Amino acid sequence: MKSVKPLTAAELLKKLDLTKKATMVLLPFYLLDVRSAYEAERTGLIFGSYLFPCDEVYYGLTTHANKFEQRFAFTLPQKHDEIVFYCDHGKRAQIACAMAHHLGYVKATHYPGGIREWSQLHPDRMLKFPER
């Protein structure tokens, strides 16, 4: 497998800014948070991303589109779609990216700074969940 060039925070911000005029919710690429639901609820998500836990990436990307949509509440990426994975600080995103490449998703990459870096650099680009 060839080496994947990860995105920097500035590169990810630029990708998000290019879509800001349309809608931040429907990005022209998949921005996938591979942390657990508990982690995402605690710290929030990058605005426009979907939760797709790392331990479900292989199953998710190899399942039928209808089952995928029912389970994850977004459309199954196609092999030619651009995908950016992120997590807390990069390790799970890198693993998810490697799995995606193994399955033929050649435009998959990852953001190694994760939610820790992003929440400090761009807190205005975060989706926070209400306190329980």
C-alpha cells in the first residue's frame, strides 16, 4: 500500500471553507469521526462530520448500502469518493484510513491532529452536544 499524505488543520479548514457557501452539513467529501459515541458526546464533532466508530469501519465499508445507511444514518461512500478520517489524536484515523485503502477507497486520507488539535484551533467549527 502506498503512503497516504495526511491533512493538516489548515488543509482541512480550507476544504471546509470551500463548501461554506453551500452547506456545511452536506460536504462534497466524507468527514468521518472514528471515535466512540461516548467520546463524541463528551467533546463534540467537527461541524459537517459523521460518527463512524473505528471498530465498525471494516464492517461498514463492506456491507450493503441499505444496511449501512440504517446503521450509520449517512450514505455509504463509493470507492471513488474522498474520505477524511479523524479521531482524538490521529492513531485510529490512521488505522481507519489504512482499512479503507485496503478495501479500495483510494481517496481516503486522515487528519492526524484529531479533535484535540481542531477544538483548540477552530472551536467555532465544532458541533457540541447539550449537557445531560
